[in-house]
Amino acid sequence: MKKLGFIGVGNMGEAVLKGVISSQKVAKENIFVKNSSNDSTEKVAERNGVQAANSSKDLAKECDVVFLGVKPYLVASVLEEIKVELEGKIVISMAAAVEIKDIESIVPSAKVVRIMPNTPVEVGAGVVGVSVGHNIESTEVEYVLSLFSSLGLSEVIAEKDMAGLTALSGSGPAYGYLFIEALADGAVLNGLRRETAYRLAAHTIIGAAKMVLETGEHPGKLKDNVCSPSGSTIEAVRILEEKNFRSAVIECEKACFEKLKEM
């Protein structure tokens, strides 16, 4: 049974932590966490029923697999501190814009995996983009993917595509929440109660997504199926097109992508 360690357990790190715990593939007594302060470490450990490490060095020495969830600008300094303890171990980085070669340059023997999860992994409905380094073996890649099996969809991609995936699924939940909120606001304007509007809006988006995944139909075809001639839905779609809805979505992803390239 491998031991897992999480260094830097913020919102995203804790979402992944909770997903791994819910998979029941690793016992809680074999999961360790460390944040920048002892107080924060103790709170995260107590909240999730896992072990609090005294230091990053202690965690790296104890664990077989180490998740790095610190801010990108802190990755190098954290790795320098624990590079001896990480030799030959699996290192899973969640830091945006930190490349595999950056980590391997500090810990050449590390078996590096770079991931981009999104926050819905906490409820088992996330997307995890996965890129792997040169040192890691196929069986170890399979093990890492098995850790993510209960988090949602795990997709192995080339590292050069990581920024594109980040702009889509990493940031995508924020776009989705905005759309759900807007749908609910429209429903409230039309007379529905706020709590009812949020519930119905969220389930509507879940249903539309499942139709795309389970029917295999093109989204445009599914949209056409809802739009009757001279009907209310095509009138609503006309307004979305008039307001450049699709263009706005594409441009927001492009802006996110360009920002990632600057980081």
C-alpha cells in the first residue's frame, strides 16, 4: 500500500484530496498533508481525517507519492528543500504553467506527472488532464490514473496541450457557474423562486451534458432538436447569437490560454 502526501492543500488540492479519499484506494492513515502553517495543516488534516506532517521533508520522506499543490512561484523552492527525499518517487504537480522539465531539472530521478484537475473532482464529476515525464513506468502511470478513477474523467494528453486543456476544463467550471447563475436570474425574472431556479438551471445543464456524452450526437444537432419552427426556443437562440454568446465563450478561453502562456 503506497503512502500519499499533499504539500499545499488549497481549494484545488483539497478537492483532489477528498476525491482520492472517497475512492477508498488509500487508507486515511496513509495520507499525509502539509500546508505553509502548522495551524492550517492541522485544520486540513482534522477536516479530512488524514495525517498532519510536521514538515515537508518529513512528508516527502514518509510518502511514495507526493502531490505538489503550492503556487507556481513556490514550486522550485519547495523542491529544493525536499529534493533528496523525492529521489525516485512519484511527484504529481498541480501547479499551472510549471513544466515537467522544470521539476526534473531539480529532481532528475523523480517520476513526474503533471495534472490539471478542476474543482468538480470533489464530487466525482471532474476532469483531470494528465501528462507524464520520461522516468515514470507504464504501470506507475496506471496506478496514478487509478487514484483519479473516482474523480471523474482522466485524460492523458501531450504536455504541449496542457494550457489548452486548462483554459477549457480547468477554468471551465467558472464559466459554467456563470451560465447557471444567469439562467437562474432569468428564471427569477420570469417569476420562479430563487432556490427553485438554481436547482432547475443546474439540472438542465447536467441533462444537456449527458445528452452530448451518451447520444454521441453533435451538440448542434441536439440544439436543432429543441428548436421548433417559429418557436420560443429558436427565438431565444437568436438572442444568444445576436449577443455573440458563442464568440464570447471562445474569446474567454483564448484570453485564459494567453494568460497561461505569460505565467
